[in-house]
Amino acid sequence: MSEPTWKEVFTDRNSRKRFYVLGVALAIMFAFVFFTLEWTEKRNGFVIESWARQFLGAPIDFSIPIFTLTYSCVLLALYQFRKSPETIYRLLFAYTIMQILRGTLLLIVPLEPSPDIIPLGDPFLKLTFYNGRPNLKDLFFSGHVATILIIGFFTRSQKLRIAVFSAAIITAALLVQQRVHYIADVLAALPAAWISVRLSSYIARSSSKGSSGSAM
């Protein structure tokens, strides 16, 4: 059975309900992460990986290439999945789960930024989760790397998948060199992204039972 189109999704009551639930989940996630980031900035934590500062040398501001790589992958995902409502549904649910997991770990793992951090210039974050404030303690784990990895897990073309995963590796290296994240932050993004994708697939399968006109 072929996958439903966007028109079919929004003319089917059960399919619309699934996307309404997704919208509520996104709103809850945003509020949770927003207030978590605000609270973690006021909390004292500890610095890790002091050895890495000498190993890596002086920090370099890679904000522009990090922004470019991350949001190029996001735009790629929107383009390649534009005709696949089910993939968009699973992708957004995976992103929501990842951010909730990240917010939870931020509460559990109190870290201080590296003393020589160069704050990341990300206009999207400043306008959304950061609300214009500097968030230097947005550390464990890397949301940028996890987001790119999630897109990679959903990408169907082998060549594009290799390109997206390569972008994730490069972004991770640049974040560490800029001291925006610790090495542990970018490494933890991999299992976090994988868990988020698996959970989103489980939720999608469970929520699609009984939906009409769907091959989900």
C-alpha cells in the first residue's frame, strides 16, 4: 500500500489527530527545554576534559560553518521528505524526544563551559530556545550533532546518508575546537539520536493502528 499524501493525511480524522498530538508534544518540548536552559545557566557545575584544551590548541570561532552545516542538513531533510508525511511525522517526533532527553540530561549533569569557550553564534537558537540570552551551559549533549544524526538515520539515499553523517562528524569536530561542547557531549549525541529515532518509530507504529487510508 502506498504512503498517503499530505492531502489524504489532513482529510483523514485519525491522521490529523496524530499530527495534533505531535504539535502538542513539540510545544511541551519547547517549553521544557526553554526553562531548563534558563535554569542551568544559573546553576554551578564542573569543568571536564581539561586535558583536551592543551591537546586541541587555541579555540577557533567556527560559528558560520557550524550553522551552515546544521541547517543545510535540515533543509535537505525538508526537501527530500516533502512528499512523505509519515517520515516528517517520525522525524519531528524523534527530534522532540531527543530534545526532551537532552533537557533531562542537562538537569542531571551539571557542567560548566570550558574556560576558553567561544560562544556559538546561532541565530535560530537565539530566537527560539535561548530567547536572546547567552547559553554557555547548554552542553551535555550536543543538540546540533544529534539533529544531524537523526536526519542521517532517516535519509534513504546511501550517498546522501554518507554526506549527512560526514556533516555530523565535521560539526562535532568544529564544536569541540570552538569549545562550545566537550568531546563527551558530541559522542553522547550518537546514542541519543539512535534512541530517539527508535522511540519515534515505535510511537508512529503504535499511533497508526486503526488509522484509515494509511500504510504507516
